[in-house]
Amino acid sequence: MSGPAPIVVHKYGGSSLATLDKVRAVAERIAATVQRGYRVVAVVSAMGKTTDGLLDKAKSLSSNPNPRELDMLVSTGERVSTALLAIALDELGQRAVSFTGSQSGIITNTRHNRARIVEVRPYRVHDELDDGKIVIVAGYQGVSYSREITTLGRGGTDTTAVALAAALGAEYCEICSDVDGVYTADPRVVPDAKRLDAVSHEEMIALARHGAKVLNQDCVEYASQQGVAIFAKSTFGARDDTGTVVRVNPASEAPAVTAIAQRRQLLEVELPAGSSPAQLMRTLTPLGALPSGLLGGGTRPLRVAIPTADAHRLEALESALKTEFGDAVTMRRDRGTVTAVGPGLGERPEVLTEAFAAATEVDASFETSLGPLALTFTVASEAVDDLVRALHAALITNAL
């Protein structure tokens, strides 16, 4: 006797489910996967801009929404998607069941708005798969040990999918969205950017950490820890197009610079020399603000960069900093970052020379930091796109 059919996990983003016609198309895609002999777990985001709309409603009532209530609010978006997709699959003659994050066994820590998964208990998912059903799971959310609903932050549906793939021993995990893979730069900024066939977990983590939006940073870190290969691909592209695979050891030889990532706006916080980094973190953490960079400290001014895209309570954060540090703190929102990611940055000085020359042409007032895989430039927000194009041309299009 042959064993049970292999399990695969699909993740579908909000743009893939933005209309009822798209929900039907996703249902047909899942049904086709079942017909090829797989058991499917589909992890879904809220439809279209639902989450943004819910956040806007909260912020119109309060500049400082309670983080627990924010999680209760925004977690409803994915529940709509799961139920509608299950209904669409039923209409196609496929048995399906929808689960919230907590019902599917996603256990998180207690931090609201940007929780981390600490355990997966997919017992109910296994039971329904064994009963021949397709399981639809609400991504981006879970439940803490104290039985509170939590959300995982921007891109958290990706993390849910990878966590379930690891816990279920899935054959593969597809992250499906409106883009067909990972590119050497944002194609909306660099029209001649090329799609990467494969990229390492480490490089993808660096890209995500510095603003690339194709895959969530926590998702790739989890995949790296669990040895899960991720296929980033287009929901409605050709089924035989594998997109970009993110795995431990990509087969292709890596160039010096793999890709360019950017953040168009940061909240940059600066405190005078002698300020306590611990005190600063105690102010930031309760408000869900996670720094993407920290510079100085001790006898030098202490500067922290905070991405604004996932800071739901930015005004409250600025107010708390003023209350805690008074006139000692300065804040600005007119800075962004551009980051080159690749294995050759720490080994080939000629690559750094080209990068510095390109940056000087765009914004000579740049500041920079260098890590094992990433070279980051902090520049004026309005210079970000120009610097992305300049670095892509110098380091990738005209590769050394």
C-alpha cells in the first residue's frame, strides 16, 4: 500500500484575493494541485487593502490605538478570506475547512502587533488533511500562551505558511503573490531588473531586513532554521514557472552583489553622547518599534533608525520619546536607506569603490554601514530611488 499523499503549503497574498473573481481563480489553482495528487494547506491574507482599511479606521478614532484591540481588529480580515475561499472550493466540489490562526495551532509570544511564533501544534490541520479536506488557514495571526489573539506584523502570512510547512513536513512551500519572484531590484524603480532563479536564505534575510517586500524577514529566518525551501512565484502565472527558490545552497554561482533593497522613509532618532541604549529600547519596545539600525553610543551620539511601514502608533512613539528624553532627542522622517546585498561586499574592494562612487554622484551627504552581506547607504528620502538605479547599474547591470 502506498502512503498518504504528500502535503504542500500555498500562501496567497491580499492582492491575489482582492476580488471574488480572484478568490475563485485561487480556488481553481488549489483544486488543480489536489488533482495532481497533493494534500493542500492554503494560508491566506486579508483581501486587497482590508488590513490598511481597518488600521485607518482605528487611527481615525485614536492616534494611539490599544495594541491588543488592534490585533482583535485586524485579525478579522484574514477570517473573511478563509471562509470565502473555503466556500469557493466547496462550489468546485472540493471538501474544504477554514481555520483561524489559533485553531490551526499557531502559538506566539505575548507581544501584540508584531508577535513571533514560538510553537506550532497542527493537530486539527493533520486531522482534516487525513479526512481528505483542503485546509484554509488565516495567516498573520496566532494565539499567545495567555490565550490572547496576536498578529505577526507586516508579511506575517508568509511566516505562518513556512511555520506550517515545517510542522507538517510539507514537500514544498509556495509563497504566491502578484510578483513572480525575487528581482535584482524593485522592477517599478529599475525596469531592467532581472529575476533571480535562486537565492540563499541568508541573502534573502538581508534583503528583507533592508526593505525588500517579496518575502517577510521572519518567514525566511524561520525557513532557514527549519530547512524549508520557499518558492516565491506569481499566483496567476504559468504553473510550470518555479519563480525564485530560496534555500540553503542555491545551485547557481553567486555574483558579488545579488540585489538592491530600499526603504523610502525611516524615523531617525538621535540622542546625545552618554545616552543609554537600554533606556531607549525600553521606550521603543512597548510601542512595537523595532530598530533596523543602531549607530554610536558611549562617547558618541546614539542614533537609531526605525522603519515606519509597520509602526502603527508612530505619533505615540514620537510623543513617548519626547516625554522620556525631552529636548535631548531629535527626530526626523526625511531619510531613507538603500542596501546592496551580496557575498562579495566584504571580499572585493573594487565593488565597494564602485558603490561609493555611485552614491557620491546621487547624494554626497550619505552615511554608510557595512556588514558581512550588506552595504547600506542612508540618504535623503527623495534620493532613494535614484540611488537604487545608480547602484543597480554600477554593481549588477555592469557587473565587475
